[in-house]
Amino acid sequence: MSLSFERVNFLYPGARAGIFDATLSIERGELVAVIGASGSGKTTLLRLLAGFLKPDSGRVLIDGRDVGAEPPEARHLGVVFQSYALFPHMRLWENVAYPLRVRGVAREERERRALDMLRRVGMGGRENDLPASLSGGQQQRVALARALVFEPRGLLLDEPLSALDASLRMEMRDEILRVQRGAGVAALLVTHDQEEALSIADKVVVMSKGRLAQIGAPRDLYEAPATAEIAAFVGQSNLWPGVVVAPGLIEAPIGRLACVTKGRAVGEAVIALARPERLAPTDDTGGSNVFCGESVADRYLGPVRRVDLKVARGVVRLETHLRGAVRCVRIPPESIRLLDADPRLFPPE
Amino acid sequence: MGLVAGAYLIFLAAPIALLAIGSFGESWTGTLLPSGVTLRWYEQLLDDQSFRRAFFTSLKIVASTCALNALIGVPLAYAIHSSAKRGVRAAARLAALMPIAVPDLVLAFGFILVFSSDALPWLGSFWLLAAGHLVLTLTYTVSTLLADMEQLGLEKYEQAAASLGAGFFFRFRTVTLPMLRVGVLSAMLTVAALSIGEFQLSNLVSGFLSRTYPVVLLQAFYGATGFACAATIVLLTLATIAALSSSLTATLGERREASAT
């Protein structure tokens, strides 16, 4: 029960968008989330796996077998669509039993299995309702039940939570994870919500312009992004262009920053990354890596505030649970990570 | 606004009401309303061989037209809808709309030219007439269904069915057709209403034994007023039933779709 892509290429006819050289594997019981800006190809990746699109080259494998030429109905993958796509003319149990009916399961057994599956997603007792009478979250549960009832070889989720409101989204996130873990099935989750991806995935894939820019555990992705572009996309970040002026020291728009410059030559252009929650306000007004400036934005987010300090020619963004005014900030050297310079993010002046 | 609508309704309904009254009137010459009450005109109508034949010919034509519309229109609309190329879709839509833009008369002349030849001597046959009605009505079926398919977002459900393991024919039977049920029904009733009242083409293309009701109805106007009224009322009743059931199913469909969102 594994799903994989091997050097898959796909180009939309008459367009320059598509998927380029995608290699990825999802093991049994694993949940892999794909994130990326809209148009980055994340849904295309799912559609290639589901069989709605055929790759131009490379192989799409299910359990090690090339299924590139097989239609969707031969792939035995459960797909949960963004709009759920519950059949409006069928009762809930008939919706859930549909894949069993396709497979010629006797009516009695498919009814039993459908009811059992509906109970597992918390929709027991509603089996005779029509989809139109359900809320978004409930339809989501039924769609999940329908996609899992036939014990598919993989579960594909296409932005399954985007139509739900924030509080329900958290609940359904745990629900999906629980059901997926229970079924022990390989799952691909396409989402534009990076927090969702970081919180439930075993592995996260960041897509950019049709390429898999980075694949890694949520923690690696957040703490050690491969490029400044990924750092900017995943979570909040401070990104300062700079130049290494001496071992352990870089020159940035906000001033001189002490940090680990191992592996970088003096004179090399870099981008310094620091996550706002790693920075702390301080009462000191000077010293190593302490920067003072004027607060230009102060956003109250409930548990924390996100403050932008204008410092010299740059801005330092920090998060703090303190309620007082913020004048100065200390940037711990170990919180800074140096990334390769990227002329697209910071064009040379 | 209300005044205009009321005036319009009176303008529309008054002739029909007069026809209904006239059909039960004993005699009606030179007065506003007829005098005397009788069922004579309906009895005469029932006894009239050519009217009876035309009535049943019309029913058969309507049934055949509906059946042909369903058999050809549903797959045609489906093919247009699922065609990937925009150009194909636009061309198919244009072709389907042509019969509305072109007067029935032009179509009838075309039929006469082609089917009175020795090679295709089918002018006057029942099936040629049914084919003519099909050409005139198919566009309504196709455009109704296309709109329905678009509004339902049909391909989404088909993809879901495919991902759940259903092959083309299974999903067509279990998902596509049931979802289009209301659309097909309302299209068929529109087609029935159009086919019942169709005169121009039928008058020119039908043979002596395959004349439809509206064609024969023309003759009634040369006879007694009451008879003409009764004959017209029969046609109006049929057309009204078709139109009413058509709008009723459309309303039901809308209600179903409204509750689905």
C-alpha cells in the first residue's frame, strides 16, 4: 500500500504550467501534505495520482506497479473532493455503499459496512438522510466514509477543509487523521493551509511552479527550509539579505548580525532567516544582536502580538506574549539560519 | 406594473375564454356571446373520422418526437458538455441553435426538395414528419440539458463515481442519468408542448393520412363556429397540460437544487 511518483512530467495542453520531474513516495499509513501557492501544481499532482490526468513521462506507481495508463476506476483510490461531491439523489448510506455496489457486494453486506463506516465518522443514525440536509462538516465526514469504505489502496484529499469555518477545521483535521491512522492507509493531502499541513502530516511537500521544491518532516521544513522562498511561504519569517563580513558576522539592512557562518566564505551574499517567535523584546538598548527601533505595526492575535520594528534600513518582526511597548529586540545568534542568496527575492541593487 | 400585467393577461386569456364559451354555444352569429348550451360540437368532433385520426397522429408524433429527443438529445448534450475543446462546444451549440434562427418554412421547403425526389421518396410519411419535429425541438432539449449539466457541475460527480470504481456505463446509469432526471423530464414536456402546436412544417410535410391535429384544425375554421371552437379547445387543453407539467417539474427541480445548496 504505497503510492509513488517517479520522475513524472505533465504539461497542460496549450499552457506552460504542469508538473516537472516529480519524485515522491508515500508509504502505508503515512500522511503526506502538499502545500504551495495557487497554481503551483499541487492539485495537478493529486489528479495525476487519481488518474484524472495522464503523465507525459515518468511513472505513477501504486504498490510498485505502474498505473499511468489505468483509468481512475481501476486504481482503487479513495478521493475526497473539495466540494465533497456526494451524490444528491442517494441517501447517505447509499452514497457510502456506492463503491461497494460497483464492486458487486451483496446489498445486505454493503448496507452493513456502510452503516458501520458512517458510525466510525460520527454520522451514525443519519443513514437515511439526503446529502442536502447536511452541514459542510457533516458532508465532509460522509465523503471521508465513502472514500474509505472499500479499503482503498490510498486516500487522496483535495483541500478537504477549505470550505469549513476555522473552528470546525481544527476538529475535522483531527478527525481525518484519526480515521486515516485507523485505516492505516497511505494518504495525500492537498492544502493551501500550511498550518494544517504542518500539524497533521508526516511529511510535507512544498510545491513551486510545478516542481517539488522541498520534501521533509514538518519540523525540518519549518526549521531548516531549503531556500528563502520556502522559508517565506511556510510560516512567518524575517528574511534579510546580507553579506558575510567576517567569520560569525554578517552585514544586513538592520545592521551587523552575529550568527553561525560555517560553510560560508567572507564576502558571500546570503539571506538570513529568523523566525519571529524566536526573537525576544529586551530592555537593553545596546550589545550584541540587540536592535532598537520604532514599532511600525503591532497586531494583537490573542495569545501573542506580532510587532514590526523599523530598524535602520530594515524591519524586524517579532512575536511576544508581553503586553508592554516594544522598543528593542534581541536576536539570538543560534536563531539565525543562513540561506543562499536569491536574486528573485532580493534583486541586487 | 400590476395594471399592465393584468391587461396583458386579459388580452391573452379573453380569446381563450371566448373559445371555451363558444364551444358550448348553440349558435353564434353576429353577437358578443353565443346563445343556447350544447355538447353537439364535441359530439361531432368525436364522430369526425379525420379529426380522430389527426388527434391520434398528433399523439403518436408527440410521443415519437419525445422519444427521439431523449434518445438523441441526452447523448448529444452529454457529448457536447464533456467535449474538452472549447471550439467543438461552441460549434455544437451554434449548430443546435440553428433551427430556432431559421424559420420553420425554410426547413419545410428543404424537406420537400430533398424528400420528393425519386431517390428519397419519403415525403408524407409518418417518420419524416417525426424527424421534422425532432429537428425543430432538439435544440430545446440540448440547451435545457446543457444548462442543467453546467449548473449541477456534473463532471465533479462523475469523477467522484470514477474514483470510487465506477466505469463509464455504470456511472452514466447510476449517477449521470438520475441527476439529469428532472432536466430530461422538463425538456421532454417542453418538446411535447412545441410538437403538439407545430403547424408550419406539419402542414407542408405531412401526407393526407399523417396530418397532425393543428393541420386538420385549419379546416374547422371553414365550418360552423361552435365546431371550430370545440376543435381548438381540444388542442389548447393538450398544450396547456404539457406546458403546466413542464413548468411544474422545472419548479420542483429548482426547489430540489435550492435545498441541495
